[in-house]
Amino acid sequence: MNALLNEALAAFGLTGAEAAFIQQHENAVYRVDGRYLLRIHKAADGLHVDHDPGKRQAELHFLTHLADTGMNVQRPLAEATLTGGVQATLLTWLEGHRITEAEFTPELQHHIGAMTARLHQAAQGFRHPALRRFDAAHVNRLADSLRQMGERHRLNMDEIAVACRAARVIADRLSHVSAAFLPIHCDLSQSNILLTKHGPVPIDFSLCGVGHPMHDLGILLGNTSTMAQRKAMAEGYTAAGGRIDPPLLDAGYTLGLLEALDFHADIWPRESWFAPRLTRWVSEQLQPLADGKPLLDADMRLVNLK
């Protein structure tokens, strides 16, 4: 990565700048001179990430649109293509930090839900032909990928079949609501929310695309650990003008899980915790959804927990 980093700095006129490594997940991320966020779009080994140049252009235009509407997001500044076709982007730096457990209070959870509603409101009207589409076809492709993962890693194929049945339910629900689709973040979790002096801010739009707003909210709730946290965020979402559709929230909640399984398809199955956790996911979430049962009640309680 050092050669790519030096090449990116030179491309952006920042040769000799201080670049502090932050992390490498779907991208390698650096803080440069305390003023910029530099992303080199090269995923960590084993992760399945589509670094399509057109989709990157769409992300940068989406971020600019959100910033122009007054959303507090990182504004794109420049982009470059490096050796081997690897892309790099330079964004403004936002002062803030990742949310700690001590800070993750009901008040902040409510603010995060409200932030998500405002994001969806700001996204309305934005169009770009290269944005990903998180539609029924996307879910069907996920099901194919999950079958391949099961075969490749010799997983319990009966459990994989249940996951694919759940995917069919999600695809069917999404196929009837495409008119409600809008640009969404599609990777909202506590790790992609920065806490600033102005409140929580969404970061890392690398996986953004067009989908149903309950997809975003479902992912957000799926990355929490308690009913109280989910309820506080859902209440913040509705208080800021968002509308919750329970069957589509169940679909978004589970679609986030299926996408995580696909994203980590060659990492998680190698871990000792994975097989028993997959069995729990099937029992508590995938099988009930496949059978048409609700997952979350009005209080955001998971109704099928054993």
C-alpha cells in the first residue's frame, strides 16, 4: 500500500504530506495533514467489494448533493486513478470520533434515528445512472452467491436453502415498492457514524445505491444489541418525519444480514464461531421470515428469539 499511498499523495499535490493510516476494510483510509480524508479503493484481503469506477463517480456526486442540501457529510475534493486502475478519492476531514459504548445513550440513539430520516429526505430527487440498485434482482444475486458460499465452504446446505427462501421473500416485497426507492447509504452502523460537536454524522458511502429506506433503517437496527436501542432509533426516525413500514423493515433488517454474509463469504465461514451463529440466524431470523412471520414488533422487540 505504501507505493499506492505515495502515488495518491502525488496525484493530489500532497507529496510529503503526513498521512496517518486509519483502517483498511473495503478501502484503505488515511488522515492527511489533519485536513483531508484520503481513500485508496482497495479492499482488505478476502472481502468481496465491487470498486467499479462508475459507482464511485455516483457516490461522489451523491455526497456533493447531500452537502449542497446542508447535510453534514464529507465533501469530495478530487479523485485519481492509480497504478493498476486502483482509484483514490480525497474528501474533506470532519472532526469527530467513533461512538463509544458510554456515549451510545438513548438520547444519542434517538439522534441517530433522526439523522437517518434527514438523510433520506435529503436524498430524494438525486439521480445518477451508475448508482447500485438494491432491488429484487440484487437480492436474487445474493441468494446465488450464498449458495456458492455454502458449497465452497461445505456449510450446512439445508440452512443455506432457508437463507435463500428468506431472500425470495425479501425480493418479492421489494418488487412491489420500487416507486418508493431513493438513494440510501446501505452500510449504516455505529462504525460508520462519526460523533461530532454538531451531532452524529454518516460517513463512508462506498456502498451507497438506490433502495428502499427501510433497507437503511434495517441495517442500522441490525447493528444494535438491545430492544431499547432499536426503539430509541426508530422513534428518532419517525420523530424526524420518517415512516416505518413493518414488513419492509423486516426485509431490510434481514437483507443487511444477507449482504454481510456475502461481503464476508470467504472470511466468516473459516471462523469457529460461524457455524453455530449461522444456525441461530436461521432459527431466529431467516426461517421466520421465510415462513412469512414478523421479526420486529412495534417496540422493536425481536419476536423469534429463543
